[in-house]
Amino acid sequence: MADEPTNAVLQILIKIQDSISALRSEVGDFKRGNEVQHERMEGLIRKQRRDWAAMMIIIRATVSDFDERVNEVVERVAALEKYKS
């Protein structure tokens, strides 16, 4: 052992300060990466909403066309039933 005791408090405090500084840097990097990823997800969500809106328009048009065709068939069947009786 050394003849004189050494005071390690200063060295420990310096290491703690360095660790805190490194942690702040890592948290900042994580935050920036998280913001980029969040913006990307928001863009994807907006795109999906537009896609769903377009799909709903297409579905409504298809249903309307189908309904018209079914009504034509119903009218023809009714005319044929009236004709036969």
C-alpha cells in the first residue's frame, strides 16, 4: 500500500461527469433518430389514409354500378313474369 492515502473523490466525480456527458450525447442521438422515424411513420399513415379514401370511392362506384345492373335484371325478370301470366 502507499504511504499516503489518496483522495479518489475527484477522479470518481470526473468519471461520473464524463458518463453523464456521454449519456446526454447518446440520448440526443436517440431523440434525433426517433424523430426521423416518427416523421417517416406519419408520412406512411397519411399515404395509407389517402389510399383508403381512394379505395372507398372505388368501392362506392362499384357498388353503385352493381346495384344498377341488379335493378335492371330485377326489372327484366318482373317484365318476363308479367308477360308469362
